[in-house]
Amino acid sequence: MQVAQVKALACQLPGRVGAPLSRWSCLELAREVVAQGIAEAMSASTVWRWLTREAIKPWQYRSWLFPRDPDFTAKAERVLDLYERRWNGRKLGPDEFVISSDEKTSIQARCRCHPTLAPGRARMMRVNHEYERGGAVAYLAAYDVHRARVFGSCEPSTGIVPFMALVEQVMTVEPYASAKRVFWVVDNGSSHRGQAAIDRLTARFPNAVMVHTPIHASWLNQVEIYFSVVQRKVVSPNDFTDLAEVEQRLGEFEKRYNATAAPFQWKFTRRDLHDLLARITEHERQDAPAALPHVA
């Protein structure tokens, strides 16, 4: 009985039971168990053992948000179809390509006040906490989803002009220059937002088709996976002498990546999307406040 009560308590937000905490820890749960009279005494290790059996970890959390785009489903389906090489119900031809593009902003050049120490036996790499700021650069990248090729450029800032320069970089080389269609998957950032961006792209390159992800759904944009690789392998820990070194490192990594890259194993499909939306709808239904009684 006590085990079930402890698990039930762990699955409640602390504020719901009057505890002034943001998250439970095993120690705080043990204290609350005693305070509520569930047990006369309880140790944090016992709480941890009971919760571990059910993989309950109330001290962890993830942030998320509800879809707010009124056309979320339709927009997401178009992007997911492109990843499976389909458009409007038809298979893409060999002369049609899908580009995922975005900007990674504010990559700083942090010059450490003392040199970084290389790792050694029983010693991890050490990076000095203090640094001097050497400015920041934006890294724009276009990722060919099915050919696993990256085209990138570094710019002082983001904007329409830098983005169109990236488009020019891609669309003026083969196989994209003579392709039947090149689909550009982008989010709703100011550099490529709305119908004006679609018209601007088509006017410059008639064979280019801009496809927007839903609002607040950049996770549908595969280039974000590449950016996460860049963050782990190139940027962190940030230790650069100046912006020139940042740009050089990014450029050299891009070549290294293209030499061995394979397409991402994207597994999120239309069916997964519909399952997700169904769960969100059910969650909203359960969280909706009960209707007030009608008073005549």
C-alpha cells in the first residue's frame, strides 16, 4: 500500500499537494511521505528504489508547447511527404530535390583567458571559465535531405539578403540549377516568412518551391539535426581566438561532414503525426475546466 501511495505522490506536481517545490527529489518525497502520514519514517534511497522499478523520475522535465498554427496538420503533412519523396500525392522524380534550410544564430567567439588543457590519463579536457567576447557570427546552412550534402555560409547577421545569397549558392550549381523542382523547407523566421518570401524565391529561381513548416515546429526541419551535430562537435566547448577561427572551423567541418555523411534516418511519418495530435487533443480535453452550471 505504501509503495502505491509513494508512486502516486511522485506523479503529482508538488504544488498540487501544497509543497513549495518546482520538482520532486527522492529526499523531498521522503519528507512529504512522512509529513502526510503515509509512513512514520522513509529514506530517500527507499523512494528511489520504488520509483526506479516503474522508471518514474519526477526530478526530470521536458518543455513543450501546443501547436498554435491553424493549418498545422496540412503544413506538417506536406513536409513529411517531401521527406518520403512525395508531393501532392505523387512520387518525386530523379530531377527533383528537397533542401532543408535555416540559420544558426549568434555563434560566439569566446577567447579563454587561459589555454584549454588537453585530456590525459584520468583527466578530462579542461576549459577555463573566464573568457573575452570576440563577437558573434550567424551560420546559414542548406541541407539536401536525400543526398546528405550541406551548403553553408557565415554572415555577420541573418536577414533576407544573407538567406538569398545561400539560395544563390545552392541553386547555381548542379544538379539544382537544371532540376525540375527544388523544394526549400524553411521555418517562419523573418528571413523567409510568408508569401513575400515565396514570391521572392520563385521570381529569382522559377524551379524553386518554398515550403514552410508550421509555426513553432522547427523540429520538422531536418537541418536542425545537422545544427545539433555542429553544436556538439564544433561549437562546444566554445574556445576560439576570433571570428575568423569560428568561420574557418565551420567551413572545414562542413567539408569533413560532406565527405562521409549519410541521410538522416527520419522515422516520423504522417501516422505518427496523427497519433501525436490525437494525444494532444485528449490532453486538452482532460485539462479543460469543467463547465459551470447554467443558471436560469
